[in-house]
Amino acid sequence: MKRADIVELFTRLRELNPHPTTELEYRTPFQLLVAVVLSAQATDVGVNKATRKLFPKAGTPQAILALGEEGLKRYISTIGLYNAKAKNVIALCRILIEQHGGEVPRTREALEALPGVGRKTANVVLNTAFGEPTIAVDTHIFRVANRTGLAPGKDVRAVEDKLEKVVPAEFRKDAHHWLILHGRYVCKARKPDCPLCPIRDLCHYKHKTPPAA
């Protein structure tokens, strides 16, 4: 995709949604971190249903650690892979308390050292909690980047690296959210809603869906 088209793409997405953010519900960087860990292979809607009950009761590392693994499971049992996630969340709470004074670290290296936290989760926390211009590539962004021709790549890291190069600096901070929301609600996996897409004339996708008859 040409640079002028990329600028136009993000300009349009910004006009439609000037202040995008995550659909996960949280009040602190720690709660965001837990929510993102819980969201792996789960929907934001499902995570929010669980954390609406969990966070008012246990919204800090100390409080979740006091629940214990079995206590935490009772709150998150509706989320996929909840056994492994409970184990990881308890372990990361312990590390935050012992090594970081109960605070969420602000470096990628320290975040990725936490149980259950990979590069994508670290990027989400750095971007959403701390305002860093990172781009976390999930399945939605991977699909949009490849389908549109914005930043094609064979794997998520290749797409992330390409996006880091092609997304203009003025859009970098919010690009992550714009692309996720576009993939979630417009450029959907099975049947993209091309007739209603605000960037359809810029998109390189060869199999655009036609308007409804």
C-alpha cells in the first residue's frame, strides 16, 4: 500500500473514532494486565463478565493472591483455559509484589517475564495503560494487515515489524485499537462487510463482498 493511501486509511479511521481504546473493562494497569491475560483465546465480552465480579472483590495483586488459585477459579471459570490462566495470574501477582512493589512494570522485558504474558500482551499493556506507541498484533490485526495490503506478513511478528515501519508516527499510538475494531466489526473473518467499509477503495482485497441485493 502506498504511503499516501496509508495516511488516508488512518485519517478516515481517526475521523470515525478519534479516541479509540480497548473494550476490556479495567480501572488500573494491573486490572488491564489481568484482563488481557484472561482474554487469550477468549472474547472481551466473556472476560468483562468475569472481571465485573472479580475486580470489585479483588482488584489488586495482594487481593487476588489472597484469593488463592482455587478462589480465583470460581470467578473466571466461565473463561476458556481458566485453570492455566488462574495459575498464571496467581504467579504473576506474586512476582509483582516480590519484585515490583505491587506495580505493573513499564518495560517490555519485565512484562514478558511475567507468567502468561507474551509479546502481544506486553504490547497491549504498554500501549493502553502507559501510552506507548506499540502495536499488538492479534488475529484481527493480522487479518486486516494482510487482507488490505497495509502490512502483509506470514506471521504476527512479521506483521508487527511491518506495521512499525509503515504506520506514520502521528497514528502509531492508536493504530492498534483502530485496526482491532475494524477487524472485529467490519473486516470480519468469514464475511467482511465491504459495502460499509470506510477504507474499501484503499483496500487491496480481491474478493470484496458485494452490496446486498
